[in-house]
Amino acid sequence: MSPSEFPIDLSKFDTKLALDPTKGLGAQEKKALEANIQLFRDAIVLFTATGAARGVSGHTGGAYDTAPEVCILLALFNHSKKFYPVIFDEAGHRVATQYLLAALEGSLPASQLLHYREANSKLPGHPELGLTPGVKFSSGRLGHMWPLVNGVAFANRDKVVFCLGSDGSQQEGNDAEAARLAVAQNLNVKLIIDDNDVTIAGHPSQYLGGYSVAKTLQGHGLTVFTANGEDLDAVWGGITNIVAHTGPAALVLKRRMAPGIPDIEGSTHGHDVIPVKSALAYFEKRGGFPDFAPLYSSVKAVAQPYAHIGSTKEVGATRVIFGEAVNLVLDTLSKEEAARRVMVIDSDLEGSTGLKSIHQKHPEVFVPSGIMERGNFSAAAGFGFEQGKVGVFSTFSAFLEMVISEVTMARLNNCNVLCHFSHSGVDEMADNTCHFGINSLFADNGLSDTHSALYFPADGQQMIAIIKKVFFQPGLRFVFSTRSKVPWLLRPDGSRFFDDKYEFTPGKDEILQSGSAGYVVAFGEMVYRAWDAVLRLRKEGLDVGLVNKPSLNTVDEEVRFYRLFSCGPWLMRVRGALLDYATDRTDPVRARRRVVQPKDWRKLFDPFPPVDSPQLTHITHTAARFEVRHVAPRTPAHAQVRVHGQHARGFVRFPCQVCYPVLTLTRYPGCGGLWEQIPYQGLDPESIMKRVKQLLAYQGTFYSRVG
């Protein structure tokens, strides 16, 4: 048995089953429906467990849970064209449902399901429209689908539109707004909520006391029905009730997470991918299946083949080290003082963003909370409203975009907040494009304030040094880390760059290696890769230097201008967590870039000297502003405008003697998988070396190639 064939016969699924919601469920219909549900669940367990076998993680329980309602909706679609024939789902991690549906309709070969979340399989951790054949929508982040479904209902007034939800997704503020609009406009939207009392970090009934999905929706004005999600007659009755109701209605299905699956039923482990041993136990309990152990044994994790130099073989998760670093600060305070001065609030991600260790060691400062990033950030800011107090907030970098308005509010109120955004960039991002943490500079949305700083440490020891230094500093501090583990950086003599004696200086660029031929500038998870490239280039006789820029939104005038530009013909930035914002986003899939000509810059910078000013003009792109800085050139040779290239694949045509390109993300969507995302984006050491050699070959010429 191998991944080339799917060992469960999906042809036994009755794709033509049609059910009339105005009638009861007949015995034969119920039997056929039960068979479909069981086959659906068996297939979900079988192929999601391959994600565990190849080490790319995944999610089993949610897709397994919702099989009864999914199979019923398919039968309703077969019965009547009055139903909009898409099963929208605002829990993107239940993507296995969408992949199985694509296989059942013939858009995907069943065997491809066995490559779940594998790199380049087009089966990433969240559904992406246009990437996977048969997938009919992009779910995006948790709790973001219902507002869009409202729009679908506006455009299809004669249709009934369904949206699957969960007790986790319903915690997002988006859904509260969507509920009010649906009720006010009497939209024919029908929600089916899997209320299994399990999210990533725990059970909503425990960490969010008083929260009730049904009561919340009723309070917004929806008609709400509840049923036992594992009683098929009750589920059928509930769905027929919401269909019969004119206007928005919801069916809340109560069930344990992953019912019937050994080891994970009712637990938070059910939210994640099913372990292989649990999948084997499930099929053994079910009976009638061959031994799938050889299948799972044939699925292997793909190891990173590249051996980096200039760093340790040992790796550490900076996202976890963040929590340990906070503990080091809290350890210096009494329990009473810590509780008075510090509050750490979680958004159901404590195990992923490093807050778990704080919860365990310093429960006096910890507040468990739900999937409510906006409200939780503002609560942290409010705690830090008083001088000497600090609120600590943490979530994924992709979700930074959700709290921008709240960040502005905190800035206007001079609040003290330490924010940790983990899972930055694309490294090891199997959830793929919608979870890319690439808009980090959105946090830098102030104007001229000086109390907002963005930091991205290069390794675990630098993370500790940064937290110790900035923890009680006033204002907003944003610290970034990656999902992937990173090694510790080593000097050429084998000692660590950031040892116990290292002290972090905010705003300071760090020259790790001087070079006369030019400099590579990197931060975060790209530093050890850039260091590898620089070391190999130097072995080839190219005197290339390296700058680590842990302070993202400040300009170190001395290092950047006077030292670097005066001693090298180029400076190249390598970044895995930031986009170039001077782009044309008309194509959301390919994100085509355009070349910005000098006349465009004049329009952007009306109040400032023209772009051909005989001054050195440093232009830094950020999400909410363009900052123009003027520095008098040290030599006539540098009295030219230096503007960085628009993206990694090309350069802008300017009469410049110094090239300032950026090596950054250029390929959308991502490729899925783990380490494969970095070379796919051209951010690996070999790609960095290739670009440096191109720069050296082009030295002293104009740059016009874009593509």
C-alpha cells in the first residue's frame, strides 16, 4: 500500500442522494445518509493522519465533527437549486472537508489527498481559491467568512446560503457585526455551528465563562435552534427548521470534539492532527479495514537538505523563548508587585506564542481569554494606561492586521504595551498564504511619535536581551518571532555572537561582518541564512559584509549612511516578513509589481525636495507612511539618489551609483509544507549568494531588468 492509491473506496459515497427539507427523513434515506457520513469520517481520519506522519501537522477533529451537516447539505443541493451550492466554512483549519469534497466531485484524484499539507501538493492548511482544484472559496483566518457570506446572500436574494461555523470562530468580533447586518437586512443566511467546547488552548466553558454561542446569536436577533450533533434525526430536524425560517437563522450543534476517536475525543488534541497511532486505533475499532500501518510508514518527513554554516546545529524556538524571557523579568519582582504592574493576556494561543510558560510560572499575571484579538489587545493597552504598568499581548503575526485601529487608540492614549507577534514571515508556514506574517510594518502606523518600536531578534539569546531591555520601557513595543526554530549565530571563531555578556541597544544596527564589496542587511530568521551566504561568498574571495537590523522601524544614521554607503557600492536587504508596499495589487494571486518612475515619487513627496535633489535621499517604505530622510553625502560619488528596487526579481531604473535592492517575498500563493517555503520564495542562502554575485557583476551600471 502506497500514497499512489487511496485505500478507501470513495465511489461508495452516494453523490446523488437528494433530501427534501419539507419532508421527514425516510428509513432508506437515513441509511444512505449514515453510510455517507461514516465514509466521510473514515476518509478524513485516513488522509489527515498522513500530515502527522510527514511532520507537517494539520487538523482532524473539526472536519471529522461536521461530517453529518456537510453530508446533509450536499443532499439538499442535489434536491433543489434554491440552495447556493457552496459549503462556506469560517474555520479554515477544517480544510480537509473542502479537499474531500473536491475529490468526491472529481476535481481532485483521491490519491492526492494522501499528500495532505505536503509542500507543492496544492493542499495547504487552509483552503485557497485558485490554488486547489475544486476548492470554491478562501476561508482566510478564523471567523472571517460570515461577513463575506452576507455579501453572497445580498447578491443571491433568491437563494439560501449556508455557512459552517464553530464556537471558536464565533468569538471573533467580525461575526458580531455580521450577525447585526444579517438580521437588519433579513438575509437568507443559515449558520450551522459546531459547538464542541474545544479550541487550541483549552475549553471555552473554562476560559471564557458566560460565553454561549446560542444566547449570543439570539441576542443579535437571529432565530436559533440547538441539537445534539451526534443524533442524526435531531441534526436533520434542526437543518430543516432553519431552512423553513425566513431570514437569518442558526443551528447550534452540541457534541464532543472528535466523537468516537480514541485518545483525542473531547480533548484539545482533537483540534490538531490525529496521531498515527490514534488513527490506527480508530480503524481497528471500526473493523473491516486493512492494516494502514504500512501506508503511514511509507509517508516520510522531508528533511531540510541544506547544511548551514555560521550557526549552531542546535535550534531554539524564539516564540517560546519570548515567554521564558518575560519570566526572567517577572522573576525579579515579588508576586504582588508583578500582579500590580504586569498583565499578560492570551488569545487562545498560549502554547503557540510562548505565553504558556508565563501561565505556568507566573499565574498571578496571566489572563486566559478567547479568540478576540481586538478586545484583548485593547485590554492589555488599558492595563498599561497608567505609568509604570505594562500589558503584554500576543498572537500570530498574520493577525496583526486585525488590531491596527486598536494600536492607534493605544498610541493616542500613551499606553504601555509589549506585543509579541509569532509566526512571522513564511518559514515553516504549512497553513500557507492566509497565515503569512508579512505585514509587520502595519504596526508602525504612527506619525512622529517616538514611543513605538519594532524588534525582530536573530536568535534566542537576542530575544532574551531584547525583552530584558525593553520590557518596562514606555509606549508600544512590538517583538516578532517565527514559527520555525532558528539556530544561534556563531562568530568565525565558533563563539556565539549573542552571549550572556551581550546587551541590546534599541535602534542600533549591528555590523556582524565588515565588507568593502557591499553589505547584506537582514533581520529575524533571515540573519543566519544571510550569514551563511556571506561566509561562503567570503570563502570565494568576495569581501561581503553583513548587518543585523533587529530594530525594524528606526534608522541608525551612523551605520546606515556614514559607514555603509561610504565603503561599498551596494547594500541589499533580505527580509522574510515584510512586503514592499509600492506595488500593484490588482492581481491578488500573482501580486504583480510595477516600476515606480521618478515622476511618481515627486507626486508622493510633494512637501519634500524633488527626487533628483543633490542630497542623499533615503526612502523607507512602511505600511502607513513613506519616510523621507535627507543626509548630506560624504563624497561627490554618493551625491545621488539611492532608491531600493521594487522587489527581489528586479531593479528600478534610476541614475544611481549605489544599488539598494530588496530580496523579499514574490510568490503568491505559497507552496505549503515547512522549510520549503524559504527556497520557494528565493530567500535561501543560495539565492542570496546568486543575487549578490549579480549585483557585483552589474556594479557601476544602471538597473532596468524587472521580472
